[in-house]
Amino acid sequence: MSKENVFYFYSTGCPKTLGGLNKLKSELNNLGVRITEDESQATHIIYRPCTFQNSKLEISQNVIRKFLDAGKNVIVTGCIIPLVKWCKENNVLVCQNPNFKMFFIKNFPNEIGKVENQIINFGPYVQVSEGCHGDCAYCMISKVEIGKRYWSIPREQIFTQTEMVIENGHKMIILGGDDLTPYGCDLYGNSYGLPELLMDVKSKYPDVEIAIANLNIRYAKEWNDSQIVNVIECVRNGNLHLPLQSGDDDVLEHMKRLGYKCQDFINLHSKIYSYGGTVGTDFIVGFPGETDEQFEKTLYIIRNYCLEFVEIFGFEPMPDTEAASMPNQIPEHIKYERMKRCTYEFIKKNPGKNAITNRAW
């Protein structure tokens, strides 16, 4: 007799990927597919890798080799474009359909309806959207993930994921996606967006804390005062993460951070604090061509506006991105000094708050 097929979920990606795994678990559980939390019991591994850098691509290949050597069948989904050719050469099944549920039904019809009421481990991550509206010059998302048009996950599926997370004992949910801010644009038009989703989730699950990240200023600047208040009231500690990336408008344009300017961040910052919320942000320093004068504008934002936290990144050229081949690349020692100056000014302005960098001092 052939061994019964059992599916195990695994990721080496970012927190957003963990939300994606929860979504896949939820979908397959609803189909009655047999799922295990014990890798040794699995016949099939559903793997979401990270392929943003060559080093992470190599890690992903090694992970797949480990599973294959253990006699597992591997299904790869998510950030896979750089892996597709290699996977096919190694007889690894690749989901190139952005709708994983339909891919699974097509490829594994005999696995549907085999089990009910199984106990599944869900982390606190709830997937809200897939894809990104942007095409930033330094970003790899469009280069690595299958199906990178933007689409919102329907509310009913978000509620299903949330209920499963709560049943696993979590008191906080983390809403995930490449870009949450335009949520609903493809499903509900302008009549329903992220503020309304947050209100619905909070109303339905009042005892659960909600955390969100990576709000795009391009869309958040369009929120009216009532929507800003709603978001603050729904989100844990009223803290909104609005990555600015640079204090200079020309650098933002060079980065292809389109649809907003620094003044939009300042306006949002003022409104959020006036309604009792707080703001955290990100900066990339040492972007190709960034002058000392342009960098000083980033320092001006850090010196003059209260921030709950800041993430400071020294620019790293990702393979096959527009920014990687731009002229006037900034030397590493200048990036390093700019990061240190940002960190110093942030701690001076906001004692006791968190400054996160992508470099060890």
C-alpha cells in the first residue's frame, strides 16, 4: 500500500511569509487536506523560501536538498522566480499560479476532503493582501515573487484566519502583506479600505490586539481625519509604521518611491500625534547619488519630529534591481557614518526608544 499523503508547511522567509503560510494552512484545512505539524510524518513539504539575495537563494536551495535527501516531495511557492529553473531541473514542483488553492486542487484532487477538525498550529500572522502597487528601484519583490499584481484577501477569509489564530491561544494578530495600505481597492473600490477593515476586525474580535506594519504614505495621506482616528484606535498602542525612506524629495523620486513627498509624511505625523497616536519610520541612507545636503534633510526629520522607533538601513544593492546598476554608488564607509549619525540623532531626540539598523557597530 502507498503511504498516505500528509502535508507540512515550512518557511525561511520574512514575517510576511509566515502570514502567507497561515493563509495556505487555512485554505487546505478548509479543503479537508491532511496537515501535520511533525516534519518527520510528512510526505510533502510546502515551502515558502526567501530569494531576495544570492546568499538566501543558496540557503533555500540547501533547504530543498535537505528535504529531498530525506525522501520528501517538495512544493515551492511564494518568492520563487529565481528558483524556478533550478527547481524544475531537480524535479521540485513549483506553484507558478498565484492562487495556491486552485493550484492545489488541480494537482492534488485526491487529497480533498480526507480529514475534518484536525488540530493545526497557527502563528499570530494573518495575511491581508498579496503583491505591491509600487516598483521601487531598490526592491526585489517584483523580481522574486510569482503573481505580483496587487490583490486583497476577502474579509471572510481574513476572519477565518483570525479565528484560527485566536483558537491557537494568541492574544494579538499581526496583519501582514507587502503593502496593506491600499487594501480593498481591487475588491471594494473606494468604499472600503484598510481603516474600515481594521474597524471590522476590532469590532468582531474586541479582546485581540492588532499590529500592522509598512503603511505606504502614498495611500495613507488620502485618509480623512475620521479614518486616521479609527486606525489609531484599532492598532496596538496606536503606533503606525510609515516608512519615509529619505528626507529629500529628489532622493525619493530616484528611489521610485512614487506618490508622496516628505511634506506628506510631516502632515500625517502631525495629525497622528494630535489624535494620540505615534509614528515609527524607516530610512535608507547612502542610496546611489545621495549628497551630503540630501542626507542632512533626513537628519532634519530625525532631529525635529518625535518618532516611536526608526529602522535605519545602509543601502544594499540587490541583484537585478535598477538601483544596483545606478551610477554614483556611495562608499561603504560613508553609509556606515551616516547610519551612525542617524542613530545618534534619533537616540538624542527620543531617549529610550528603539533604533534598528542592518549593520553591527
